Amino acid sequence: MGICATGSKDIKLVLKNIFILLAPLLIFYIASAFVLFASGELTSTDNVIRVQESSKNLVLYGQAYSQSHEYYKLKSVLKREPQIIAIGTSRALQIRSAFFKDVEFFNAAKVIRILRDYRPFLDAIPEGKEPEILIISLDQFFFKPHEDMNQTNFDSLTTNNNDWLQALTFGPPKLARRATDHLYSIATKKAVQFVSRSPNKKDVQSAASISAVTTSSILSSPADLMEGARKIGLNALVANNGYRNDGSYYTGSFIADPKGAEDYLFKTTLSKISRGVGVFEESNIITKKSLNELDLILEECDRRGIHVIAFLPPYAHEVYEELRQTGRHKYLFNLSSELIPIFKKHDAAFYDYSDLKTIGSSDEEVIDGWHASEKAYLRIIIKLSENDSLLGQYTDIEYLKKRLSKSKSPFFVFDNNEF
């Protein structure tokens, strides 16, 4: 009897100790789950699409752990049935509905990873529901040999990877790391301020306040153009990064601190060019397979009566010149001469804007070495509209030029609520 009682006490003691040991972790996960829920990180993609379409104000969609970009873009297109669609990789995300007039526009960029992704996207749009105009951004690297050339992105177009279980599983640890980084950043700045001048009572109080960082400060946003916006997801709340109602992307963290960006002065891009990695992998060859695929894309657009306007997106001028000087990316400089006959065959418009300088822009108007800003893309749309009568019907060129000339920022022209 005594042995049973003793054993029972030991088990209770072990369970109590386990509870005490796990309690902080449990509390943290419950708090993290609350933050994920309250921030909109667990909001379904379909609900986001509905809210963005119906709202007259900005709804910034930027989930950190469960965002399904391709599904979001395709479903938005199917629901809205826009007359003009912009499509491509992330490089085309700065084209905005504010550039156009009297027409439904949606930016479907980032559904594309490789050239083989364009046709599945078009196939997913029902016959009779296709856009009148398709603005195609064609990344230069699509046309050189690369290992995933025969793959397609179709599964991610039709599958909603917005997974609340994934967010709850991986979100809390990442949230903890974000909080730690945020606390470290504040502490470092305060320390620099503290040692750079004589300490006073205010400094002591400020230093003491570092330890009082809470969830609300972690979720705070830098001052920018976000007044009156609804934000869904931690990336939108913390960094002001996310998709606007029209599918274009706002890089709020970059706008708030351009000099703090990873690719400031193109150091990351130039390093990749030097090492020949990623999209800057060296090649002197344009593949026949890629040219044939482009022909099939344009043939499908012909069949469905879609008016195509295509261009090669810009690199920063310094980056473009570096690519030229290396002599190891000859495919890029021979690309136009290979593409022009294919577009002429299908009576489709094509322009080479690989060098940012050709659109009257400068290296100030970029987000990084190969992503141009909204301001640079407005210059592109103006040029396209001047050369294409159908697109010109949906733009007010003089108004756009006036807005461009009045813009004091090198990055944006329109407010976030203009769409």
C-alpha cells in the first residue's frame, strides 16, 4: 500500500515538473498563435481575394509563412476577369492599375518562374474569359539553357498552399527569431546613441525601455504611404510588404530604408554576376527549345484573340554594363534579333528594355539590380502606350507624364490608395 502511494507521488511529481518545464513553451506558442491569428497570417487566400476586390481602400496582403502567390494571382484573375493583365516574374510587379483608365486591370506577375509557365496560366483561363490585352514581361534568362527548363508551375497555380497548420508549425519559431532580431536592432541603435554623447537621465530611461519591447512594437510599421490601409499577414504588418488590391506589390521595407537594402549599390547583384550564379549564370547560347515555346505561347494568344505586348524587363544600367563587359552573357545581347521575327510572325508588339537607360530612367529608380521601381515601370507603360494604339485607348498619356514629372520620389508616383 505504501509502495503504491509513494509511486503515485513520484508520478505526480514527474508530471508536475514536466508541466513546469513545458509551461513557458506552451505559453509562447499560444501567444504566437494569437499573433498569427490576429495579424491575418491564417486568413484564407479566397477570403483575401474577396476582401481586396470589394474594398475601395488599400488592402495589403503579405503573409510571411503560408502565402500561395500563384493560386492568389490566378484565382484573382478568374474572379475579376480583367481586360488587361500584366504577367511575368516578380520583375513586373510594379505595374499598377493607376497607370490605366476606364478598364479593369490586374497584375498577375509572379505566377511565372520559367517560360513553360505562360501556357498553363492561359489554359487555366476559360475560353471567352481571356483578357483583351496581355502585357508580357519576358525575363532574359528564360532563353538560355537551365536545368528546370522542361518543368512547369501548373500545380502551384491550382493548389492553395495557404496552410494554417504550416503557419502554426513554423510561424512561432520564426516569429521568435524576428522578435529577437528586432530587439537586437533596437538595442544596437540605442547603444550607439548612448556612447556617442554624454549620458543623461533620458538616455538611461531609453536604455531601460529596451527590455520592455512587446508584441505591439514588433508589429509596428515604419512611416510611409499606408494611412488607412488594412493589412493582412505579418509581412504586411511588420514590414509593409505585400500585394495591393490590383495585384501589384508594395515594397514598404525598401521604401522606408533604401540604404539598408541587401542589394544597396548593387553589391549582391554584382557579386552574383561575378560568380555566375542564379539568373546570372553564364551563357552564350539561346536555346531553340525556348524560342519554340515562345512561338507556341504567341500562337495560343493568336487563337484566342489576345492582343500581346511584350518586353524584356530592365536591369539597372550599371548592372547591364557589367553583364556586357564580362563577355560571358552574350545570349542576352543577341536576344532581340532572335525574338523580333517570332513576334512579327504573330503580329505582336515586342520591345527590348534590358538597359534601364533606354526608357529615360536612371539607376536611382530601381529596387535592386534587376527589379525596377514603379516609377521606371510607369515610363515603360507610357512608351508602350505611345507605340500601341489599343493600349493607348486605356491610358491618358499626358496625365501620366504630368504625374511622372511631379513625382519627387525615385521609387513611386501614385499613392497606395490610387487604383
